[in-house]
Amino acid sequence: MLSVGIATAFSAASGYLVLLLAARSLTEAEYAGWFVFWSAFGLATGALNGLLHESARAVRARGEGSSSAPENAAKPFVAGAGVGAAAGGLALLTAPLWAGPLFVDAGGADGALPLAGLFAVGVCSIAVQAAVGGLLSAAYAWAPFAVLTVLDAAFRLAVAIGCSALGAGPGWFSVAAVAGAGSWLLLLLASKRSRSLASARADVPMREFLRRAGAAMAAAAASAVLVMGFPVLLKITTPGRLPEGAGALLLAVTLTRAPLLVPLNVFQGALVAWCTDRRDRPWRALGTAAGGILAVGLVCALAAAALGPWLLSAVFHVSWPFGRAMMAALTFGAAMIALLTCTGVSCLTTDRGRANAVGWWTATLASLAILLLPALPQEQIDLRVCLALIVGPLVGIAVHLGSLRRM
């Protein structure tokens, strides 16, 4: 597990280095266009993480020696390839409908469709990578899992460094966003153990596996909207231009989430496998995970209040007009999303995949509703963001806990 921890730290650091390189290499307008592509691919990756969760659960459950597992059980690796081909193909076929509005700022009028093609290829490959990550998690193969994490981050960082050195535009920086999506192929070529896991089977037939994976991906999609897509939610609920300070606030939202959500995202496969082993006593497992998250969240909130404004000014050259308490509140909001992730995993590993998805979508819709509340003035963007990021996840947590109580 130490190797995964080191890989997680490297992944987090490299991700923020990519953001920093892009911010210092592109104009403000170019950066905004590139960030849309970065966020869009992050949304797709986040949604496909549901495949990682179900792969880890299904293979781990079968590995416990279940005599009821069918001989024609699904192979998650094959399922991942199929899901990737379907998702990538759908993105490519529908690209003329959405590529222009989304990617024109990054690629120009002639470059939007090529960027959509890049996006589709990345989605196709990242689905297989999610399945491979789930298989490694199910087998507790932490060394190969760490290598996969490092490769993904290293490829992105290497391309971003090259783009920065050559003075490339936002289109080439978009390549950095998807550069790590093929890391699974290099891992399988180099690791005999990883290749052997590619043939592992689930505890259910393919049709049932895809149904469960679909529910997990639906929940992961809501998670991705709430985490990666929050700037989009804020934009569509704010008439006209975003008020002054919005840029600093959104940057702070991203930074305050890093200590909790980046490691949790990498360790989700391990968390699913760990909770699957303890699914006969889910409340104890959930309590252990929740206690750890709240303790880390408290420490991070205090650190954010003390150091956050200085960090924005010294590293990103951004002033912070909202006070130290707001920085702590944003970190607490990140802890609530982390806690929502844990309650969702508890639902998933106790065969409550639908409740997992419902809880996440309820949280997302609750956050959206708060952003739309007429009682909250549009110019008080800090209050709107803070309430949306705290209350929304709490509503989703309540849905998950309600389902678990009916066990």
C-alpha cells in the first residue's frame, strides 16, 4: 500500500503542475478553452470509474470462493473494452452536435472536431484502464496499480512540459489531458501478473455485470458532475458574467479538494475491495472510513485557513477576497464529498448499486437547486458555492444511510 500512497502523491502533484504549466503558457482566453476540454475529459473519466468499482467488487467477491458463481461469468476486461468502444463511438458519431460549442475556444473553428476525435479515443482507452484498475484492486496487486497510476500521471506531465517548452497552444495542451489513457497497454506488456489478471472473471454473467456496472457508472457520473463539473454548474446558474472573485473561488475549490479527493479517487478500488471483504458488517467498515475522513478533513480545514490565501498569492498570483473562514468551509465541503463517496461504496458493496446512484444524483440536484435559490443574491457567490458544496453532499449521504438502515 505504501507504493500506492507514493503514486497517489505523484499523481496529485503532477496534475497541479499540468494546470500550472497551462496557466503560465496560455493566454487567459486560451486557458479557459483548454480547461473546458480538461474538465470534459475529467467528467468522462470520472463516470467510467464506476466500471473500476464494479470490476473490483465482482472479481473480489468471486475470489472469495463463491460456489454460486456461474461458469459463464463476465470478464471485466472484455466488458471494459466493449464499454470503451461503445462510449468512444457514440462520442465520435455525435461530435458534430457538441464539439463546436465545447471545444471551439481550444481548437478554433477548424480544430473543434479533431479535438472531439481526440476526446473519443481517450474515452475508449480510459474505459479499459478503469477495468484494469478494478482487476488490480480486486487482487490487491498494489505494485502494478501504483505503476499504472504513475504512468498515467507521468505521460500527462511529460506532454504538458513539452507543450510549455515549445510554446504550443491549447489544442496541443489538450493532448496532455488524454496522454495517460493508454497506460494500461504498457502495463500489460511489461507485467506478467497484470496480464494474468486480464482473464479474471466476475461473480455474475455479463448481462448482470453490465447492469451493475451501469448503475455504478451512473453514480460515478453524478460524482464527476459534482466534483469536476462544479464550475459548469456555477456558470449555468449565474446569469451573465461570473461576479468578481469567481476565478479565485473556483481555483480554491480545486485546491482544497486535493488533499482528500485525489487520494480517495486513486484508492477507491482498494476501498471497494476492503468493504467487500467486510460486507457482513458494513456499519463498522463505514464508521472506520468515515472517522478517518473527518479527522483528515478537520486537519486540512485548519491548514487551508492558515495557509490557503498565502498559497494562492505566492504560487498562482491570485488574491483571495473572501477571508480565511471561507477557505476552511470549502475544505469541509470537500470532506463531505469524500464522506458521500464512502457511503456510496458501502451501498455498492452491499448490493445497493441503485441506492448509490440515487444518492449521488440527489446530492448533485440538491447542489444545483441551492445555486438557483432566489433568496441567495447572485453577487454573493462565496455563500452560494459554500452552501451548495456542503448541503448537497449531506442530502446524498442521508439517502445512502437511509438505504443502509433498511438492511
